[in-house]
Amino acid sequence: MAVMKRSSRLAVLGTIGAVLFSALGLRLWFLQAVDAPVLEERVQANKTRTVRLLPERGRIFDRDGRILADNERVLTMTMSWEVMRRTADRLELFRRLAPLLEVSPSDLEARYKSNRYSPLLPMPLKEGVSEETAIYLIQRTEDYPGIDVSVQWKRQYPYAPIASHVVGYLGAITADDSLQYRELGYDLNERVGQFGVEKSFEPYLRGTPGYVKYEVDSRGVILDVVERKEPMPGYDLQLAIDLDFQQFAEMTLETQLRIRSYAEVCQQKKRVRDEQESLLRGRDVWVLDEEQSRIQGRDVVKLVPVIESARIVDENGQEQMVPVPPCSNYISPAGSVVMMDYSTGQVNAIASYPTFDNRWFNSGVDSDKFSQIFPRTDDPNKSILVNRAVQGQYNLGSSFKPFVAFAALNTGQLPGGVDYRFEDRYVAGKDRNGNPIWNNGAYFLRYGPNCNASAQEAAQNQQADIDTATGRDRRTGAKCVYRNALCGSTNRPCFYGTDIDVEDALAVSVDTFFYKIGEELFEERRAPDPRNPGQTVQPFLLQQEVRRFGFGSRTGIDLPFESAGRVPDQEEKDRLAERYKAFEAEQEYSGGDNVLLAIGQGLLAASPLQLAQGYGTLANGGEVNRPLIALALLEPGTPNAVQPGFADVSRSKVYLNLGAKDTIRTIDMPAEFRDPIVRGLSRVITGPGVTSDYYHSTTGEKLFERYPYDLLPIAGKTGTAQGYLSLPWYDSSVFAVFSLDPSRPVVVSAYLEKAGFGSRAAAPVAKCMLMGYAGAIELPVVRPSNPLDINSTLPAPQRELPDRACLSGAALGGRD
Amino acid sequence: MALSMLRRQPDSGLGNIRSSGGAPRRNIDWTLLVPVLLLSVIGIFSIYSATFWKIEGDPYWFTTRQVIYALIAVVILGMVMTFDYTMLRERAAFFYGTTIFALVLVLSAGAIRGGARLSFDLGPFSFQPAEFAKPVIVLTLAGFVSDRRDAALDYSQFVRAMILLGIPVALIIAQPDLGSAFVIIIGALAIFVMAGIRFRYLLMISLLTVATMAAAVVAGIVDRYQLRRIEAFVYQNSTDESLEEFVFQVRYAKRAVATGGWFGKGYLEGPLTNGKFVPVQQSDFIFSAIAEQFGMIGGGLVLFLFGLVLFRIWRIAQTSKDMFGTYICVGIFGILLWHVFQNIGMTMGIMPVTGVPLPFVSYGGSSLLAFAIMIGLVESVHMRRLR
């Protein structure tokens, strides 16, 4: 019995044993055969730890080798987390370390608790310790277990805030960019170029990180060095910027903006007694103010500002009418200057105001302080961290006219070409009483479908139904009349005579001349549509022509965030209507749009850099050169020069030449077209103007009276871009000018926002630059700057031109 | 004596009148002994590979000790073999009493390691009574069960058997050493199954076991630390920091096993073993060192040797001349089986981590000696099967 039972019960136990053993066997097989490949990989990753060695960032020099961006070797004492795990040990260690590191133990404890530092890397105890302290501590590791020193580089900007917009700054990798930088092999705690050439040349400046690969055990204790690869420093960058001119440009710009903000300007006035009265009827009435009318014994007419109140939409969407003062100071908040070599495209100076000190970005100030200095703002007047010279999107005003003139000549729009004569005085129609309507310094649209007052129609049915104050057709609301700028001596639209050729038109900036070109190029040049026989298409000839000068597309300068600007056509208007509701009503591109474009107003948007590029093209006879901010990338390790603050760029090897002329396209510019334009522009500087009812001086004639023309002959054009409500203190000031001496190929553009007439605000700035370039005045000496004042609340200290003489001499009259 | 066996004269085999075919010394089961010896040798080499870096200046610290233990174990094994196991039956009560005394003593005077009192600290060596309780309880229960005449265990016998089992187990749980307690219960269960226990008693034992362990947890004898291991077993991929220690231990052990592949990384070439990734690898996780360095072949060989040992014990249980011998073998079979399954199972992540060493292989004197005694007992049963 017993034996039988024993066997069967043993069988049970045996079976259980066999089952358990099979389980083990299976599991072993499964682990080793199935899971192994995946797990094997993890083991390799676990066995070694790689510590990245950051390279020294490439330095940045100006064209003479001044060191604009340098690196300071910073020693940071670090402490292994492992050692600090136990609170009592840690506090004891901090207590002993604190006096050596010259910090308080509570600061160290605060760092430990802050969660700011990566648990994978040792915790930094103090940055910027002296070499002696580091050596002292490292030699006593048994007293200070876990202590180590790491070498880092801190970016220095010895000349800040000069050229801050160009050089830029470094910053943490933002969440938006993190993926992109990770793919490029960055650690997410690295600092990368965020602005200026620091950003645009980031891949070259950064260098190649090296690494040390350690073998570690499960607790992360380093057992051995497996592999070590030294980091490769980044390439040095030599800019085309000449810091002498850069500083001069920044000082001049800032000084002039400040001067302009002291100037007061008043609105144009209108008569209130008889609003119906046509301005065209009697110019004798137009000039009457109370005093004069009393003397002349005529009706007393009161003159009041054109705009007495404006509709404002506040933050809550509430509309309200606010009074508009008759006079105001210029706001004059911002501006930019570009100085360029038009034969090569090298940019010698590019200034933007308001400016900042790029050292703020690695000053270590807390975020509260930082947002106090760089407040978030929607006010375009106050934005600091934009380089207005490349990011600005401006109306160019009359400074755009040379390109329109070229377009008119090049497309054959002007009958007779350069021999064409424009009559600025003609009968535009007849009024209800049959009296002739003289144009009187205005241009009447001839093709406007909504303009009842088109000349012929008005003449026939005598229903010139136009509001003379606004120039709009009363019936349709369409703008039908476009006036010349007001002449200061008469306070009426200028009249320039009947014999205006292209040269004259540019010299004295005859708006009506260009209005006509604008309308006719749009209305008279429709072409058969190749795709729809029988239909015509609008070829947008004006747009085509000016785009060839670079307008409407990025210049391709190696600076970040460049804006392409806009040359308006139907496509652009569609795009605007898509984006902004306000454009839906007038989505169709009309002759009126083209009229405004012809004087650089309306929907035109361009940057001062594009303006300089365009004038450079006129200057060099048709080459559209890419503006070059840098001359070369140099092999790492450019030696310092004997002179402090300079690197010896002559002794470094060029890695990549960036300063060679890069011609984007060449415009075929026959001399017969170019010459009258250049002559017109040089008359802007030197005069003479034209004489019609009286002598109209050119816009720059008086300003440049004392300019040493024989030192550097120049030609340029002023512009005044009207702003909000066409109030004069919103007028922005533009000036672009180039040298007529091909051996000294300089082009300067200046744009001063809301600072008044081109000849008053921007032109003096450009004049200073040219006088500096010509050697007529001495440039202020460039010195390495004082340390950043951490207690300051300004983004950059105020700077003043030591000698303002070059800014003086602005014309009394004002018009463009 | 074992030594006399070695000194056996060439002529003392066939034709020697004093030694008949049934003489114990002529019936030594080498098929049981050789695998045990091989496992011990494998153990010594593996321990070296897992510990040579541990004590600075003395790479052989652990290995030397293990070799000494092994030599002592061989002597003990030989001594136990020579004893007639039937004579041990009367002395079972003495052994049992001594063991209970030692267990009580260790609770009050044992050295504390990791929150538990498991062992007496005897200078260079330590001594764990729980290990020696294993053969003693097997012996006691086997004696008790084989005393009865009836075919099946009746209730009063069952209760008495449960008391015999319960006292040492409760003391071991109190240490707390859940792993050993569980092993002993498994050994006892095997004996009970062999004795034809009723199913409801079996159920009762299971319930009692669970209840006791639960009580130990509630009473705070078993602290959070041990429960954490169970938690870590359930959540093997947990990222909970408080579980990290346990999760990582098993994770690296598993990786070590897995990355061994077919032939292993080679002796002393295991990156995880050399990299000190697996804590206490020389004792509880020795199998991971073997599998990493010798791969599937090595791990399989170890499993095969254990299989062989277990098969021999099972076979000896079958051929024993009396039920006492069978019960001894079955109890030891259960204990050994569970040790192997539990230990290798936890190394490969199919069992929770409990401090159960791998017999013959793991570093540790008490365990090695206890298993030497157990193998000696089995051998004794085999040697005397024909008497």
C-alpha cells in the first residue's frame, strides 16, 4: 500500500518540480534570446557617461580687428550631488567652503534647494572663482570631498553698447527652438545666439563640442576615462562694420532724435466759415487769416486745425473721439542709419535706436529687473530689441521717387522720355457755374471709375462734385484728387511751373509728376492676357521695375529677422485683406493705390537697408549687391594685437571670405535714363531748384550749403512719410544719399520715425555721416566701455554727439 | 568516516567479506555528490568574479572564505553520510530543541543587519540558525509523520505537526526572514503531501501561512522595507524613487542575465558584474553573474546540475527502505526546489526579491553547511536503502 501511494505522491512532487524548473528554463531562454538585444543596448548606455566639453565661442571683430565679442575664461567650483545628500554633512561642508568662496553658507544652501541645476552634472557652487582659489580647493579634495572645477566661457562685449544690434546676444534655447537645436546636437542648457550676428553665424561661432567618456558604476562613480575628444573653438568673425563709423552713426542718430523731440510743429489750417468753398477757387482767400482779412477788408475767415478730433479705439474696443491738439512736439522715438559701400555691398555702419547694452543678457540680473529694463510692449515706438534698419517696414515717401522715375523712363511711359515736360498747371474741369477748375498744385485722377470729377466728365456735365478739403468725390467717397506738398511760404500746395522734366521733378520733388506716372503706369499699360484671349491683364509695371532694385524681397544680409517689406499689388492686397478686416472693403488694387505708391506712400513697406541697397544700385550703375555685414570667417585663434582691445586680423587665416561682392542682379541702366536721375538727385544737394510763381529751392539745398561738396560730391533725396491721420508730428523723416565719386563708393540712408521733414531730421544725420566719411570732421574716439551699471534702469546709457555742428543748417522751408 | 572511505584499500571491494553489496560505503550516490561539488566550484569562481573589487588590496577576501566554508561543508557532508539516518530519528527531539533555543537566542542577541536579527556574529564568521533549522525541521517532521500507523494524517496528528512546524517558523518570521520561513513551509508541505494530507488541511496551512505573514506585517515585525520588494516586483518598471533601490537591483540582474546571450561575455568580462551594478551579487544574485559571464550555456548548466540533484533526491525518496527516509528526502527536495526556483526566479524577475540564497553556489557559510547536512542526510538514506 505504502509503496504504491509513495510512488503516486512522489509523482505529484516530481511534476511540481519539473514544472517549476521548466519555468526557470523558459524564462532564461526568453531573457537571453528574446529580450537580450534591447537590453544589451541599455547596458552600453549605462556603463559610460559622457560629459560634454564646450568649445570656446568664436570671437567677433570689427573690420579693423576691434574685439566686439570676446570670451572670458570662468572657473566654476562644483560639488557632486552625492556628497551633499545628507543634510548634516552638507551644511558642515557649506560652512567650511563659504569663506573660501566668499559667499554665505545660506546662499549655497539656497542653490542646493533651488532645483535650478541638472542632477546629472555637479552643482555649481560659485562661478568666476580665481585661479588661486580653484587650485587651493582642488589640492584639498580630501578636506572637501566631491569638489571639482569646471572651465566655462563667459561672453564679453568690450565695446557694448556700440553695435549691440549688430553683434546681438546669447540666450537660453527657447522651448520653440529646442527641437531644432537638439537635432543640431546642442545641449538644451547651452546658450545660443538669439540676435544679431551671434544668431546668424551661430553654427560657425559655436565651434564643435568635445567630450569625455567615462566608465561609471551603478552609482555614477567614475572608474576610468574611456575616450576624450577636445572641443574645437568656433571660427572668429570679422565684420564689415567700422566701429568708428558705427559709434558715430549711433551717436548722431540718438542726438538728432533727441533734438527733434524738442521741436514743435503745427497742423495745417483750414477755413471754417465756408467749407464748401473750393480751395481751387481763390488762392487769395486761402492765405487769409484773421489779421490779413481785417486789413484787406474782406470777410473775416477763421483758420482752425484740419483735424480737431480723432476717433480712437481703446483697449476695450470702445470708440471715442479725442481732441487733437493744433500743435505738438515731434515724438521722434526711433530711427536707424545704414552706411554701405555701394561697390561691394559691405555695410560699414548700421545703427538702430532705441538701442540697448547687450551685456544685460549675460549680466545675471533677475527677470523682474530684466523686464523693467526691457518691458514687453506693443508700442512700436518703444521696441528695443529690433534692428530697425533691417526689420523696419516703412513708407519711404519721396525718397522712393528715383526708382519711380527710372520705372517711367525704362517702361517708356513718359512721352519723349528724358525730354518729356510735365505741366503742373492745367484746367482739370469746370465747376457747376462753368468756371474752369485749375489743378492748382493737385493731380486729378483721370481714370478713377468712382471719380465723378475726372477731368473730361467734369468738363462735360459740369458736375465737379469734389470735396476740396479731402480730395474725395462726395458721391462715391473715392479719393480723386492728390495734392502736392504744401509750400511753406504760401501754405498752399506747391506749384512748380509748366516745364518740369524728370530731373526737375526729382530736384524739387514734384508730387504731381509722380502721381501721374503712378496712375498712367497702372491704367494705360494693360496688356493682352496670354491665357484668356480677348482679356487684358494688369502687368503692374511699376511694381516690376522697383522690385528689381530689391524692394519687396529680403536683401539677404546676414542679420536675423530681416523683413522683406512690401511692394503692393493685387496679390499683396489680397493677402492683407486675408489678414486684416480693414482691407476687405478696398481689396481691389486701384489707380489710387498706384498713385500713392509712386510717392512712396500707401502700402509700400521697405527697410532702410533696402533703401540703401536701392540707392547703391543707382550709384553703381545697376548692380544690386547683397549687403554684407561680415568680411570673413577666420580660423579659430586669431591672436590679439599689441594695441589693447584689438585682434591682429592680418595674422589670421581666412576660413571663409564673406566680403566679396555678391551681385544679386544687374539692372540694365542706360546712361540716358540714369544721368537725369542722378543729376536731379545731385541738385537736391546743391540746387538749383525751379522757378515758377517764385523760386522753389530743392529740399537739401539749404541744409547742404556748408557741406564740403568738393571733398565728396554726393547726390541724394529726402522723403517725408506721412503717418497717422497725416498729422505733421507723425511725419517720418527719410534721407538717402550716395557718393558721386566711384573711388569712394559710399551710400547712406537714414530713417527717423515721427521726426518731421526728411530735410530736417534724417538728412542732417546722413550729412554728418558723409562729412565723417569725407574726412571733413573728426569722428569721436572709440573706447572700450565701462562695466555695465547693474543699478541702471536704462537699456543703454544716453550718448551724445560731442560736436553737433554737422547736424545744423537744416532748411527753413519744409516739403518733399 | 568519510576519510576512511578515501583510504579504502584496493582489495576492499569485491571479494571482501566485510563489505557486502549492501554495505553503505559501497552505495554512495556519486550522481548526487558530483553535481553538488560542481555547483560549489562554479559558485567559488562566480563569487570571485563578483567580489574581486570589493575589498581593496584583497581580491580573494570573499573567495577564500567560501573555499574554507566549502571544505568544512565537505567534512560535514561526509560526517552526516556516515550516520545512519534512522538513528537520527530518536535524536530529532534534541536537535529540534537546540534549534528552537538558537532561534530564540538570535532574536535577543543576534547581530542586526538591515533591520533584521538573522545571525550570531562569531568574529570572522557569522552563523544563521534559520539555515540549520531547515534540516532539523525536515528531520523532526519526517520522524513525526512516519511514526503513525494510519494511512492518512488525522486531525490531532495534523495539529501536533502544525505546532511542531509553527514554533520555529514563527520565530523565523519574527527575525524577520520571510524567505527562510517560506522555504521551510514548502519543505513541510512536501512532507505533508507525501504523508497523504487531506486537501482541507493543506488549505488550512496556506491560510495560516498567509495569516501569519499578514499579522507579521500588521504587527510591524516585517517593515515597509520588505514590502517594498514585493511592490518593486509588481511594478518592475516603476520610476518611483522610493522603489528605485529594488527596481534597479532586479533590473540590472535581469539585464546581466539577458545580455549574456548564448555563450556569455566570458569569465571576468561581464560589464554589469564588473561595473558593480547588481548589489549583493555574490550571495542572492550570484546567478546573474553566472549568466552574464557564461551565458545560456552556463546558466543552463547550473539549472541542469540542480535538476540532476533534485532528480536524484526524488529518486532516493522513491527507493528508500522506509517512509522516514522518503519523508526526509521529500522535505529536502521541497526546500531545495524552492530555493532554486525562488532565487533564480527573482534574478530573472519572475519572483519577488527575498533573501534566499542559491544553494551551494551563493556566498555564505551557514547556507552551504545547512545544504551539506541536507545532502548528507539524503546520501545517508541512499547508502542504507539496501539494509
